[in-house]
Amino acid sequence: MCFSASQCYAPKPDGNRIVTVSIEKTAQLWTVLSPSAGAPPEWFRDFLQYITHQRLNQDSELAWIPSAELMTIHDRLALVARSSAAAETPYLHVLRHFIHE
């Protein structure tokens, strides 16, 4: 199924992952959090901004986040990963996939 002229997706049979394919011939496997994962934690907004390198500005438009600010966000997320080392939630699982020390 395509959602734009340049990108298509296909859900995996397990319902927990989606594969996207772009016109540039790249594929990406994404983990999808199920509704049973619960409400996102407070730090999840930082995580989404870190992954996309963007956030909504005052006009509700996407704006790029400067590199120095991304590093600050990374450091906050790394602290979350370290301080929650013994815990295991779907959100922390995704965080640890992207934030490495």
C-alpha cells in the first residue's frame, strides 16, 4: 500500500512491525507499539523529536532542530535509558534500539 508517490508500506503478519520502501530503493523496518503499551512516557516527545530531527514550531509547522540541541536531547534520553536499565517496557525497548552509549 502506498501513501505517497515516493513511499509505500506493508504491515508484517505479527502486527508489531511495518516495512517502508522509498523511491530511492531503501527499506526500513519499524516497530509499532500496540495500544496495550499504554500511554507514552513523558520523555517520548523528546524521543520523537530526536528521531525526526524536527519539531512543531509556533505556527504548527515542522522545523529542523539545531545539532547542539539534538545532542542535549540525546543526553537526556541516554539518562532515561541508563536510569531505567532494569526496567523493560515497549517504550524503553524502542528507546534502547536508537539510543546507544
